[in-house]
Amino acid sequence: MKNFKVEAEGAEFDFFTMNIKRLQAFQVYVAHKGEQVRFHMQLNDQTGDFYITDKAKCPAEFHQAEDLLNKAIKIYGKED
């Protein structure tokens, strides 16, 4: 699995894989109000989608980007 960056909702998100063998969990960093914020996205094994594990750690204005970030992980998080 690999690390990557993606732009969504007017911000740049940096994804850092937490598992080198399969798509499972990522630390996500984003700049918000001049500070670097970190939250996690994890795979829901039942649905196959990634979700923000603790919404309180992710700025509220980025909650709506969860589906876009999920799709980005599925596209860019895999090794080529």
C-alpha cells in the first residue's frame, strides 16, 4: 500500500498507510485554520468502504468529503 495526496473540498489531504499488506487504515493530515489536523480513516470490512473513525478529530467542514476520500483511498492507496 502506498501514501498519497489528494485535493477535495478546497483542501489537500495527505494519506499515510498504516498497513503495508492491504488497504485497511490511513492517517490523514489536512491543514485547517493554520494548523495541521490528523484523523484516521479505516476500512469497514462489512461494506468495503473507508470511514472517518472519530469525527470529532476531523474538522466538520470535511465530513461531507468522506465519500470522496473513501474513493481516493480505493484508487490511489493501492500499489501499482
